Amino acid sequence: MFLENPLNVSAWTFPILEVLHISSFAITIGTVALVNFRLLGLGLREQSAGQLTKDTSTTTLISLSVALFSGLLLYSTDPDKFYLNVSFLFKITCLVLAILFHYTVYRKVVLAGSSAALGRLVAVISIALWGGVVFGGIFIEFVKPGLGFD
Amino acid sequence: MFISLAIWLQNTGLFRALRESDHGYEILLALHVSAITMFAATVVMTDLRLLGWALRGHSIESVVNQLRWPKRIGFLCVATFGFLMFGMKAEEYYYNVFFRAKVVLFLLVAVHALIFRPGVYNRAAAPVGVKLAAACSLVLWLAIVCAGRGIGYIHAPVFSHHFALLIGR
């Protein structure tokens, strides 16, 4: 027996979840970007990157949780559409790597106040991974369905 | 008047070329959203500080002043990519109710600035109205995200509008 996903009952659920998802990932990636730009010597130079990370980490974590939760709900409305989409797989790969990197290597380097060169390196990796998440997410709607291996 | 301007705009060389490109619109959209992340962080961190929910270790003045230029540059990036997308489909956008709502919301952002800039954002001391300013700002920008996403859900019936215009004449 097939059960209807309650999220698919109303036409409004998907757009509302999507807006919640966009707003929350924007805050997540944006707060990380503030630290990244600081590591590259741009933007908020009055405090160290470590201090900036401490200042923004709660906002980052809360918005990341909302983004992940709303993302799972969005996924559940039509799983087939997503897991058979090459852009979605790219996005999720980038996302897992971005989160792992953020809470391990990145955090350690930034909080330890390591050398500027190392700081720039982790900033570039972080920007590339989070940027991959955004680009992968946008292109879900625009790539051909299927894994594109035909 | 606006519609003839929109049609002229989308037929200029730049937008014609963008429209004929393979993935111009999608790439601009991804850049637009990437820039939104940076702009959103500056707006939200400023407003959260005004509300007293984040960055409590820093003064309001320091947060507002430090984030002012990153915010302006972020908005410039968002607006540039947004305008390029608009220009590609100016005529469709003109008829898109969410696009019209978004234009109105931007006018409200200007009104917000006129009301709160002198008393809140440009002043060191924290007068009454700080939290109201922050709350209004967050609500406005969230509404703009809603309207922005909404644009993509509507495929404007450009042809039926043209038909009506022709009959009208």
C-alpha cells in the first residue's frame, strides 16, 4: 500500500519550504563567507578570523540545521526526481564534504589562528565547496533527468 | 510605457546574446543566489545585533559600520546578476505578478531606509525603534526572497497579452 506524503497534499508546501530552505542556506553560507573573506584579507578586518568564527558560529549552526531539515522535507516530496539527478548528486557530495571540512580542518585552522597562507588555502577550499552546493542546487532544475551516463 | 521599455531592453545586443547562449540564465541565477548568501549574512547579522540576539560582544555601532560596505558591495553583486536575468526576459517579467510585488517591496526597502537610517543605523546610541527597524528589515527581505522565488513559478502569458493588445487596437 502506498501512503501519500502529507507534504504533497497542498500546493503551497513546496514553495514555502523552498523559501525557508533558500533563506536558511543563504545565512549559513553567508556567515561562513564572512569568515572566508576575512581569511582572504577582505571585509571585516577589525577582528581576527577566529573571533569572527566564534561570533557567527551559532547563527551558522542554527541556519544550517534549518536548511538541512527543510532540505530533507523537500527531498521527501519526490525522492526519485532528486536521487536520479546528476546535479543533485553533485550538490550532496559538495555538501557532505563542505560540512565535514567546516567542522574539522577549517575550524581547527581558523580557531588556532594559523598562518595567513594556510588561512587563505582553507578559505578557497571552503568557498569552492559551498559554491558547489549552490550551483549544484540551482542546476537540479536545468539538467536532463537521469544520471547522464547514456 | 514600461512595456515598450522592457521590449527595447530585451532586444539590445547584450540581452539578445545572453538569451541565445546555452546556459546563460542558469549560470546568472546561480551567481545571483551565491551573491544573495553574502548579502543575506550582512543584513541578518546586522539585524540580529540590533535585536540583541547575536554579536552581543560588539557594539551596535561597530557591527553596523563594519558591515555597511560589505552589505553595499553584496547588494551591488546581487542586483547586477538580477538585472541581467531581468533583461533577458524583461517582457515576461513585466507581466509577472511576483516580479511586480518584488519591485513594490524594494520601494518599501527604500521607505525603511528613509525612516530608520537617521535614527538607528547612523547613530551610535540605541534609541527606541531599533528592534522595530530590525524586525521590519528581516520581514521585508524574507518577503523579497518569497517574491524572487515566486517569479520562477510563473510563466507569464506573454502571447495572450499581445493578442489582447492587438485586438484592443
